[in-house]
Amino acid sequence: MAKENLSAHVSSQQSLESGGIDVDSQAQPSIRRRSFLKGLGVAGATLSAGALLTSKVLAQVSGASSGSISAGDAAILRFLCAAGILETDLWQQYNELGGIQDSEVPGGSGSPLYTAALEKLDEDMPQYIHDNTEDELTHEVFINAYLASKGAATVDLDQFRTLPSSKATGAQQIGRLTNLMQLTVDTTWFTRYRSRSKNPDFGDKLPQAIPSIAVGQHPAIPRTDEDVKPDSSKPDGISDFTQAIANTAGFHFATIEQGGTSLYPMLAQRVSSVEVLRILLSIGGTEICHFQTWSDKAGNAPPLRTKDPRTGTRVVFPNLNESPLGGEDFQTNLIMPEPCPFLDRSFPTVSIIRPTRTEGAAMGAAKALTADGLFIGQSKEFFEMLATLASEADAARREC
């Protein structure tokens, strides 16, 4: 698709996926999309814990403006805030069914067999899911509060909470921003961080660790109670398909958090304010903590072969340590970044976060989340909003 100016109408999800937006354009954003930007308050009904907390916090900081920030820094923070809101939404769904529901992360009542299947990857999975959910909630609330304190517009995505919830027992029946029931999970992060010779910043391509979930559409939470129906032939009652859903979730956790691990340092290279840089470095560090945790747990996914009884889609989770896989690129206990090329191939290899090139960082993140299937069912206006926020963040330039 030919590139088009940002001021032109972004027509659909297909436009976002195909890169049909000029991310370098400096064009002024359209007036129509301003409905998702707010002044020093949150308008309209709220359904999520994040939205409720944001409303309370913004009311507290509305009279406490302390200087201003550049338009570019505000745009970067708004994109990261929107990403945080989207992450909170998906993590809340995971927590309702497979985490710990309490006063810190309220909502839902758990799905026992789904939780038990997640615990096959690690017995502490519910606690980790809970903590990741709370962390993302604090990120979105803090960034919105900081924007408000600087007199900058904040972000409110409540109008887009239109996607259906899981119908499985344990899930809240509220509107969602994200869809965890039709995912296409990119698992190249697994081989990327184990490769000593390849780095996506040089255009290198890495193989999928789990090819079967990188194509088609797969649930990472139970869609209905049928997906977690006890299997009497199994000692623990967990069917192969229920385990496949949990395995898919385990890899998806890392897929989401490796995105944040790269996104924060990518955008940090564009900010002007030392204080905003501090925010990105400080929050970005927690994304790294999340990713390493999930990278470790994903490798524990039990090998299996099964198919989705609803769609007939086949799913294979191989033993990554055995032939024809195996070797360093697939070794499950290599959870720390292997050294790889950086900046120039003539330099010695070094252990780093990758990728970190800043060009098109926000739009790249938006495209990756879209390709993941997270937004299947969302409106044209949602994709316009996401593309606009990403484009504005990528248009930011460091002011010396």
C-alpha cells in the first residue's frame, strides 16, 4: 500500500497492519480523534480498575501543575500511557481467570483448571500474573497523572471498551479493549535472545520457537467452560486443550513484555526532558523484569499435540531441548540475553536488549500488537486512534 500523509484518513485495521501511514510526517492531527484525549479529568463512565483509579488520581493532581513539557515528550508519554492501558486490560483478563483476585487487582473469581494448567509452567504463576497486572495499572495511572501535572492532555480509552469478555466462569462480564481469544503469537523473541549472531536492528530474521501458534487464531484464556472441561483420562483432570491454552498464555506473556522491554529504550532516545527520560528508564526497567520472568516460565510449557475442538486448528508445543530443535537457539534455561552484534558488526558482540533502534518505534509496537490479534473486533475509530498516537510519538524529536 502506498504511504499516505498522517492528516489523511486512516481507514482500517488493514492500514495499520500494512504500514500505510507515514510515521515521519509532521502533519497536524485531525480534530476528530481528540475525543480520546482529556484535559485534567476523565469524562464518562468507567468500567476498569485502571480507569477508576486514574479518575481519582487526576482529580488530586489537577491543581498541581509544575511547569510544562515539550509537545514531543507529551506525545511519547501519551503513547506509552495508551500502551499501558491496553496492557492493563489484557493482564486484568488473565488475572481474573488465572491470577489472584484481591483488593490490589480486583475483579473475577478464577478458573481452577486453567489456573492449574498455568501452574504446570510454574507453581507461582498466579502471583506473577497478579503482580504484572498491578504493575501495568500503576504505569498507566502514573503517566496520566504526570501529564496532568504538566497541563498536558491525558489519555482515556473507555469509549473503546466494546469487546466481549470470556464466557468462562470466573471472568467479569464487562467491555474489553483487547481480545485474548483469537491470538496469533509471535515467538521469535525466544530465539532472538538466544542468538549470538543475529539482531533485528540489522534486519536479521529469527525463527519461531512455537510455529503453530504463530499462525491462525488461538485462545490464551478459556472462551467458555467447555475449554476447561475436566478430562477424566488425566490424573489431574487437565485436558490437553486446556493445557494448550495455558501454554499459549505462557508464551504470550513474554511476547507482550518483550515489546515493552524494547519500546521504552527506543522512545527514550527521542525525549528532551531529563525528568521524562527518568520516567522512561525507570518504568522500562520493570518491563525487563517482567520479560525475563516470563521468558523463564515459557520454557517450562509441557510438550503436547492437540487441536481446538471448536475450530479444528492443530497446536503443537514441542520439546524445545530435543532434536530437531535444541542447541543454544532453543535451550530453555538460557534466559539471560546472549551476546549479539550491536551498532556495527565490526564491534565485539555484547549482551543487550534488542531491538532498540528508535526509527518508527511506536508505530512498530502498534503494528505488532495488531498482528498479535489483540484488537480483533475493534472499531475503525480505535485503529485511527492507535495510529495517530503512534505517529505523534514517532514524530517527536530530541530538543537539545
